Amino acid sequence: MRQHAWFDARGSASAQLTTLRYEYADGYRVPEHFHDTDQVVFASKGVMTVRTKQGIWVVPPRRAVWIPARTTHSITMSGPVSMRTLYFAPRFVRKLPRHCCVINVSSLLRELILHACEAKAWTQKIPVQRNLIGILTEQLEAAGSTPLQLPRPVDARALRVAEMLLKSPGDSRSLAEVCRHCGASKRTLERLFLDETQLTLGKWRQQARLLHAIKLIATGEKVTTAALDAGYNSPSAFITMFKKLLGATPARYFDAG
């Protein structure tokens, strides 16, 4: 039976910012829910996967996900996760989009998030708190974004392909074979994926494999094992893609995180 998303009230009428600190075990899943606040979800340790009707966002260390108010989402943990969450009054952070995105977390922004989470609520009525809220907001609005998401197609045939590729990222079958299995030609599905996700089918599969490997590394798998399990021909091919996207090799990135 379908479970309905539940409303999780986190905001405060007297505060512009409320926070949450929580430790999660590997594999724990926060079921579908939504807030009446805009949300920044950050993991100081571990990797999170945020799912909405629009797509999937993978959040490794030094990244955070922006989730606008009323967005129904679930969160799944890869590896032990130290979650730190900021809940802003709706539209208080004005320059971030009204859709989910992964944002880069600088060293300064990381420390600001961790410091803010030492208190449960922050208000502009208190000068010291107002200053921190202002700096935190400025840093969030200035942060760049990272394409660590998989947009969800709408067409039933494209969705079947997407679900198959997500279920078995390391599947060695050609895209043409996968498409035939799902009841449409590769040409048709290429058009659907480009129209509905702004990614070619090949790029979508490539992104699915990369995100799967990132989650495996977060659970403790070695880079070689994660790369081969995700369908890469060699660990070096995965490391090249990882470094291109996140700016460091997997070993250095996760050590720094």
C-alpha cells in the first residue's frame, strides 16, 4: 500500500532559522515527508541520497542539498552519517532556486553550519544571531552548485529504463538492449531522456554509475571495487570522472571530507 508523505514541522514563528543535529546508521532511510520551511541538508560525515518526484540528489561530504519548502522527499544514508540541517523561514534565502540542487560547501560555510547547529533556533531580534544569520545566508547564496543529481523522466517507457539502470548500474548490456527490454527503440528513448531530463541516455547512465560508486565508497568499499561494481571498465576511468566532477581523486576527497 502507498504510504503518504508526512508533514514534519520544524519552523518557529519567532525564529528565522532552526536547526537539527542527528546521527544515522548506514542504510537508514528517512521516509517521505515535507516541511513548511526551506531546508539545507548537510552531512559532516557520510553520504546522503535525497529522492523527490523530480529526481535523485547524492550528497557527499563538502556538499549540501537545498530543498525548498513543501518539497516531498526521502533521505537514505550511505555509511554512518552525521547530519546537520538548517531550516529557514520560507523564502528568507531569496537567491537560491525554488527547486532542489546540490551546493558546494566551502570551509567557511561548513564551520558556519556546524556552529549554527549548536543552537536550536536563531532570530534576527538578537544582534549577534542576526549577524550570523546574515553571513550564513550570504555564503549559501554565493555557493556554486554541483551536478550530482539524476532528473527523473516522466514517460512510462523512459521511467522503466531509468529504474532498470538504477537497480543494476553495472549491467553490461548495451543501451539498445536495455531499451528493447523496456518496450521502445533506443532512438525514441534518447529523444525522451533529452526532452525530459536534459541529459542524453548515455549521460544519464554515466551519471547513475558515478553516483552509485560514490555511495559504495561511503559505505567502506575500496575504489576499485566500487568502480567495477558500478560498471566502469577500469578504476582509472572512474577516478577520472570523479576528479572532473568533484575536483579531487576519491581517496583525497573522502579523506578531506
